[in-house]
Amino acid sequence: MLRPPPRWNATSIGYLAIGHEIPVTPIQLVSMVSAIGNGGTYLPPSVLLETSQQLKQGNPMKPMPFRPEQELPQPLPPDAHRVISRP
């Protein structure tokens, strides 16, 4: 949702540099952060209803380490792809 350069004004360059004037949805933001957390692999967002049911029953989720090189689902879901190259 970026305005085309002819529609930028005098302050747009400064605002764009710090992330203003670039609106994103919450799902887009979470997808970006999860792609970084998944070692550069984009996985389509999904809703975990089972976890929600567990929380309602009083079973809290427990933190655990995540190792993206070892724990990505195989085969990857449709639309999953690498968005950040490996170092």
C-alpha cells in the first residue's frame, strides 16, 4: 500500500525512511516476524484452534526453544517459500 512516487510530498522521504507512510495489516506484520523466526522461510499464517481450546480449559502454553533448521514441517505447506537468503 505504498503511494507511487509522483504522489509523495516534501516530507515523504523522511517518513518512508523510518517506516511511516507504509501501512501494513497485523497479519502482514506477524508474517514478517515469523519469517525471520523461521530462518527466512515464509509459512502461510494459520489459526491454531486447538491451542485456544487448551487455554480455555486452563492448560497454559509452555515456552520452548525453536530451532528452525530442524523443526519446519516437512513437506512445507503450499505457498511456503524462502524470503530471506541464508548467510
